[in-house]
Amino acid sequence: MRARRKERPLTVHHLNQLLLICSLVLLVAVAAVRISSRSGLPSLLLYLGIGVAMGQDGIGDVHFDNAELTQVIGYASLVVILAEGGLGTKWKEVRPALPAAAVLSTVGVAVSVGVTAAGAHYLVGLEWRQALIIGAVVSSTDAAAVFSVLRKVPLPSRITGVLEAESGFNDAPVVILVVAFSTAGPVDHWYVLLGEIALELAIGAALGVAVGWLGAYGLRHVALPASGLYPIAVMAIAVAAYAAGAMAHGSGFLAVYLASMVLGNARLPHWPATRGFAEGLGWLAQIGMFVLLGLLVTPHDLLDDTWHAVLIGLVLTVVARPLGVVLGMLPFRLPWQEKALLSWAGLRGAVPIILATIPMVNGVEDSQRIFNIVFVLVVVYTLLQGPTLPWLARKLRIGGGSAAADLGIESAPLERLRGHLLSVEIPKDSRMHGVEVGELRLPAGSAVTLVVRGGESFVPLPTTVLRRDDELLVVATDPVRDAAEKRLRAISRGGKLASWLGTDGETHQS
């Protein structure tokens, strides 16, 4: 009878070692963010590099091959990343881009899957099932890559709106296709897949908007006992939207993105703190997800599939993506320069690598080879596309204007007084500079009670002239809270003549 190996219990010393390793990884990852911002390299490559260095063939020599665990953690991280992206998406910028983003997420994905799969089959020699899986996996643009890269590039809002909305929308149809192609037995007919995609998108969209609206309504009308609970509540609502969508057999990814977008545009209490908390969680999710994916790969197994990955990526980048953009954008009559930029800005990241674990979990033949090809493709073409995007935008003479910074307003509910305390920070380029307090003409029931300037605070008079970098404390009752905030934003954009301009402080000329 063979003796059983005695397992060593987990001690406090082991826990301390684990915490030390995790802390060192996070510190290195934070340093990688700094390197990324200076070099222009996408941060995901540096995080993947950390994971590869810690794993097999690296200095850490950590053997990790649990594809199922990687998929679960990857899905959870993607939920957080989509939530952070949705909270930072401005509705006024993305609203005009929704039709174009919806077409790119459906028609564009279909064209990309077909063309890329044909290239993988005829040029590389993969079987049709494996070729279709690769075509579907790499046709999803990555939300983390898009949100992190595009917000550093001064592009017109209609371009960034299309790309950000597309990255939030196209995960749903791609996941359905990858699961369908990875399931044993014959693949459903195209019209069955099309119906499933449409149904899941509709369910996810409906639940996402409903959960987001209900959550925003509750947070605006119920005062929590501590300001630190608001960021937690917002993220909990976003995660609940994903769970509701997934349990209803809809698109949980679309639900969490739309719910977060509704929350992000609802003027919630303590919004700056909530935004900062979401950004921190987003960075943590990206770091953990990319490091784990780097651990999962075995570097010496990538060499045999490197050129195949480069060839498939060339078909995707030069033929499939541009063709999908051209066909999808036909009804919108975009200039060829913007179509070219949309074609090149279809950034891939961790999402395709996570989706490549689905055939591994389902036991599809050659699934390890599929994962290796996708991994190399993402690394090579992210390294090529990310840093060259600003250069291409300059060459195509596409750039965003120097729009004035939005007025920062943080709201704290005063439940017992049935009012709100608004903290208003005046940006440097705000037209509120030089306006007297009396010229604000706030609605009855609201008033500027305090001005903080240069570290000193004082009670203003109606003739007090506001200056840039001032911080105002405005008290408003519940019925006029929205009107007061709207008036402040109009003054910030239009100055003391805002009453002669539109409600948003922008001129309306024929």
C-alpha cells in the first residue's frame, strides 16, 4: 500500500511570502505603467512580459496551465474593465456613434471572421473549424487596449465614440461565435447564429439600461452613511447588470457596459471619488489578467507558430478589418481618412487571448496551437498598431480640437436637509473665470455659500469675481439641484452670456 504524501499546511509565513510576491508584482506593474506612458508602448505588452518572465522558461519558472481558471478570472477582469470604460464614456460623444458602432460590431465582425478564417484555412492549412475559431477570436477589439490608447490620442469625438462603443459591443457576438465553433458536433446554420446574437444583444441591452437607470435613481435619492460606500455601490450595480444579463441568457458584457454608461452620465454623488476608485480597479484587473495570461503561455512552444500567426494577422489587419470597415460604413459616408484610421485602430488585447481559452476548456483539437497563434498575433500587431496610431492620425490630418475641460462638480446629498452640497472646481480654461457670483443667476433654492482660493476660504459677496482654480461650495435643494448644476456648466462653457446661448453653453448657428 502506497503511503499518501503528507501535505504541508498553509501557515502565516506562507501567507506573508505570497503577499510579498503579489506586492512586488504590483510595484513592477506600476513601474511598467510609467514606462508605457513614456515609450508609447501599450501597457498590456509589459504586463504580459511580466507574466512570461515569471512563468515557464522565465526567471520565476512557475508552471501554470489551468485554462479554465484563467478563463474565469479573465471574464471577471473584463467585467471590471468594461465597467470602468462605461463609467468614463460621455453620452454626448458616443450617442452619434451608436449606429456606426452597432454596424461594426455585427457586419464588421461577420466580414472579419469570414475573411480571416479563409486566410487561416488556405494560407496556413488549418481545418475549417480551427480556422473559424481563430477568425472569431481575433475579430473582437479589446476594450482595455482601446480605452487606454485612444484616450491618449487627440482624435475627433465621433472617431473615439465609434471605437469605444464598438469595443464594448462586439464582445457579445464574438463570444457566441467562439462557443458555437468550439462545441462538439455540427455548427448551427448561419441564420440560427444570427438569431441568437440578435436575441442576446437585445436582452443584454435592455437589462443593462434598466439596471443602470434603477441604480442611478437609487443612488441619487438615498443618502448612504459614508461617502466611501458610493464607489462600492456603483461597481456593485455594474457587476449586478452583468450577472442579470448572463442569467437571462443575454449578453452580460453588453449589459455591464451600458449600465456603467448610464451610471457614468447620471451626475451621481461623490463622482470624482467613484471615478478614481473605478480607474484603480480597472488597472488592477488589467494587471492581474495580463500577468495570468503571460503565465499560461509556454514561450518555447510559440516558435513553431510564429510565422503562421504573423501571416494570419496580416490578413486580419490589411484585408479583413479594412474590408469590414468599408462595407459597414457605406451608409454613413465617412471620409476615406477616417475609414483608414478606423481600420488601423481595431486594437486587439487580452480579450482575444481569453477567448482562445474557450476551445482549450472544451477540448477542441489543436486548441493549444490556436492559443499560441492568437497570443503571438496579439503581441506582434499590438506592438505595431498601438505606437503608430498617433503617427497615422497626424499623417491623415485627423485630430481632435482643444475642447474646454468639463466643469468638475461633486455632489454630496444632505438627506435630513433635503438638499445637496455641490463642490465645483473651476478649470483653467473655463469661461467662468471673471464672472461675478451674482452673474451666475442660479435658480431660487440654490446659492454659493463658500469660495476656496489659494488655500483660504471666504463667504462670497454678489460682486465677488470668480477666478480659475477656485473651488465653490454650492447648496441646492432637491427640486433645483439639476437646474443649478446645468446652469453652472452652461456658465463654464458660455461665460456670463450663457443665457444668450444654448442650454449647454454652446452657440447654435444656422
